[in-house]
Amino acid sequence: MGRRKTRAQMEPSRRGAANACRVVERPLPHPGASQPRLKQADTLMLAEFRGVGFAYPASAERRTRPFAIEELSFDIAAGEIVGVIGPNSSGKTTLIRLLTRVLEPGSGEIRLEGVPVRRLSRVDLARRVAVVPQGILPQFPFTVGELVLMGRYPHDPGRYFESPRDRTVAREAMEATGVLELADLPLDDLSGGERQRAVIARALAQEPRLLVLDEPTAHLDLRYQVEAATLLRRLNRELGMSVLLVSHDLNLAAEVCDRLLLLNAGRAAAIGSPETVLDDALLAAVFGCEVVVDKSETTRRPIVRLTWRPDKKEVGETR
């Protein structure tokens, strides 16, 4: 991926595309094209949670009952985008930690492609599941290309230098996410949206079966939120990538997800299509505030709006 460059050195080659959308609109190359595309017919269920339970240990500092996941059951089909939504402390991050074996369930079982997760080594798990965490990047001045190559580690953890195949897969991952032209830039030179796409490229370089994203649009402005949502849809449709999306943004989840899992206090409050789960009364009960659910005029997907009624004093103060 060549010599490290600064953004100033990169600018002349970028001016012609200054007004172009940063999401690549040509057909996406498949990172690691020798790996067969995962289709619905190949595996009925890619990931399965069956009666999963987990409780954080009690401590003297906790004044309330320790948080627990209780009897959680749901599936992720091959080629599907499943969104996990819910209020703070509902279990969304805990779910990711259980799937990736950061935490071990106290009861029930989690399977990937029919194999219990507890039987998979960390390396095997990293070949199947790639996680895009929320706002975490290396503290060293790596370039985009170096970051993406880190995604190849699970495929030969004993090797210290990348192989020609590693470089090919990393290049295809950067091309798929639209950051190939940024390969030689330090991560510190990137915008928030560019960093997010670089981290997604690193995850794709792992050649995972399942891509897990934790709040991928957090701290991004509207433009980059649209780009991130567009990229996820294209990865799913053109590469057959299965996605587990954890998000506080109900409208993003409604637009990009095939199904939603609504969590509340560690339990599944609802599982189904966005049209089924995003119900006025159900959301009001779970989130504790009134909402109105309409339909988008362009996509016909649900749109959730807050219903806020200021009192007379507040109205007077704003005049």
C-alpha cells in the first residue's frame, strides 16, 4: 500500500471527485472472492440464540438488581440484516459480547452455522464474525492500508508479514468501502465518515460470514449517516453479507434492516419486520415516551417521530 502520504499530498488526485458521493456505485468486488458467497440456500440460519441467559455478578456498588439477559431466542438468516434496538441498558452491547465470547452465557446456547460458539477458538470465531465497534481505533499512527491489513490476522496468526492474498483481499475490501484512494493516509487525517468506512474495510478483510456493527452512525453528521446506511445495504445486496446492526437510530434500523429485535431490560419485547416492531403503543411502553409512527413517502418504511407537548410556561419562554 505504498509510502505514507499526508492529506495535502493526496488532494491533487482527489479534486476531480470532490463533489462525488463517497460510496462507490460500481459493482462491489468481493473481498476474498475465492470464498463462496453465503446464500439463504447454503445455510438456513447463520446465527442462533436459543434460550440464552446471562447475569452480571452482583457487587457492593450496585444498589439495584444486577442486569440480566433472560431466555433470549432469535435467529439471523444467511444474507439477512437484523437490527437490535432498545433503550439504554436493555442488553444490546451484552448481546454482542455474548456472540463474540467476550462473555459466556449462563444458560442456553449460541450457534454459528450450526456450531456452538463455545466450541470455536478465538481465531475460528474471528474468521466467522467481524465486529465494527463504536468509536475505537488504534492509538498508533497507522495508515488506512495498515489498519485494513490487520483484518487478515485470523487467517494466519503465526505470520508476521502479509501474503499476496492478504494484500489482494485488503485492496478489495478498501475498494468495496470506497477508501482505496485513502490507503496511504494516516487515520488521524480522516473525517469521521472516512474512518468508519476504513474500520468496516478492516472487518471485511477478515472475510466474515457475519458483520456486526455497534452504532455505526454514532457521532456522524447527516451526510455520513446516509453514506453508512447506503454502504450497508450494498454490502448486503451485492456481496450477500449478513449483518447484525445495533443502533439507537430507529429510523436507520427501519430503512436498512429486514427484521428488528426490540430489547427491553434483557428480554425480547418484539421480533419481526420493521412494520411489525415499530408500533406506536409498543415503542411508547418500552421507551417511556409518546411517539408517532408514519411511513416514508419514498421507501414506505416506518418513520418514528417523537410527540412532544411543551407546557404553557415553556411555550411562553420561547416567544
